[in-house]
Amino acid sequence: MKKRIIRIISFALALVAVIGVTLYFGAVLQDARLDNREGHLLCGYYDTTDSRDVIFIGDCEVYEGFVPATLFEEYGITSYVRGSSQQTVWQSYHILEETLERETPKAVVFNVLALHYGETPQESISRMSLEDMEWSKHKLDAILASMTEEESLISYFLPILRYHSRWSELDGDDFKHAFDKHADITHQGYLMQTGIDPVDTTDNRQPDDMLESLPYRAIEYLDKMTALCKEKGIELILVKAPTNSIRYYWYPEWDAQMVSYAEQNSLAYYSMIGKDEEIGLDWSTDTYDKGLHLNVYGAEKVTSYFGKILAENHNMPDHRTDAELSAIWDERIDAYYKERNGEK
């Protein structure tokens, strides 16, 4: 009997050790892309505990276009950006579900560019969002909604099955930082870019052939997002951030579809396409990659412009007279300017 107990205990310990080693090396291999900042945008949210007035959700146009530090500094509006690279609308929906279990903002701002995806565009990019989420029903639902035919669900639980080919890429830092996944590299979800690379004015390419309308599946998930916000008593605001690149072209027909959708669902929709002069954008200085994305200087202008809309059209409160809240945000704003000024 005693030997049997020892065997059972030994087997259990060996099993725990195998699982531990598998998870550890899976984390090492999965995070062999730590130098890719876009691969670690969502996880910083889990280290925050305060509730915000506004949650931004969507793709690169939110995490490189809206600056929570600027929103508070200029308008006293508290916010967080839950954006990730090429975040699809079904991923946005499940990320929003998760977010609304933790807090109840006054408004959710969704960037509509992702509505042109009717299916997951690329597994490797998709995993930047999915693997960054904490495990929950919402993460599982997001994975199931996003998986391509070539993927297996088990690889999300055991990353070593997906990333085993990365052994040759590893160095000492990968082992050292295997579980640094939650280190926040953003400013309340905003990813700062300080470089300047002007729009190429000699590029005369034309837009590709347009989809007749935005894909049904994308609109279906926008319907879900709309219903969820209404159920929670939260205002959903649709926005199209500015861009000056053929890669992120926003067709007038899509814009008209969004105008119609907003009217039918009693939502506000703000397109910033063609509003460069009103916003104050200068595409020779306000982009870091030839107009595809905004740098920090452009993002501050867009945030200042949109902050006024939030304050005046959506009655967002000004918290700058709240000493306790201002102290918290003053620290965040200081950290923001340290990186902006090259001190971080």
C-alpha cells in the first residue's frame, strides 16, 4: 500500500513537472517576438483597476491615433485604448465583452476600418490579439471566432505546439523575459511613435476594386456590439480615424453605409477622412510611415479634435478638479512626456 502511494505521488509530481516545463518553454517560444511591440498591446490593461469614461476599441488606427494622456490633460476625460494590430470586429466584440465585465464606461468608441474584413486576415497577426488576452470564456470565444482552417485549438493552450520551430531564434533574453508578457509598453493602451516619414507625394497608385458592401459577418458582429452596449446602457460611438495611404483606403460607399447604419441604430458616427485642415494634420510631419499611421504629433492633434467632440456632443465629465484622480493621471502624463521627449 505504501509503495502504491509513493508511485502515485511520484507520477503526480512527474506529471506536474512535465506540464510546467511544457508551459515554460511554450512561453519562451511564443514570446520570442518581444521586440515586436505590436504583439504586446492588450495585456497592460489587466494591471489597471480604475474605471474610465471612454474605452477605445479596434485596430492600429486607435492604438496609434488616440492618446489618453492628451484627453485627460486637455479635457479631463479618462480613457483607455484596447487596440491591437488588425483587430477584427469579432475580436473587438469579445474584447469588449471582457472589458465590460471589469468596468462600465460612459462610451465605447469603435474604429470602423476593421469592418472591411469578412474573415481573419492572417493567423500570425490575429494571434497578437488573441494570445495577449487573459484566459477566460471571452478569450476562448475570440479564438473560436478567429481560427483559420489550418489552426488547432490545442495550440492556444500549448503554444509549444505552434512555435516549436523558433528554437533557433532564441537568446538569453527570451528565457529571462519568458513571463514578462504583461509588462506595459503603452500609455493606457496608446503606442507611441515619434519618428517622422512624410507621405510620398509622387505615389500615384489608385485604390483596388471596392467590395460592393462591407461583409455580412462584420456587420453581424457590429450588431452584437451595438446590442451589448445598449444592454449595458453605454453609448457606442463609431469613428473612422484619418489616414493618407492607399492601403487603408476608406471608400465613400463604405462611409455612406456607416452613415446609414448609425442613423438606423441611433448612433453617432464621425469620419475624419477629408478633415485634415480642420484637425490640423500635416502629412509631412504627422506620420511615421508615409501616411499609413499617425505618429505622436498627429495622434495628439486627432485626440484634441475628437476630445472636443466627446466633451461637447457627448457630455463627458471633466475630472481635472478631482484631486485624487488628477494625481493618478498626472503621473501617467509625466511618463507619457518622458517618452515623447526621449527621456524614457
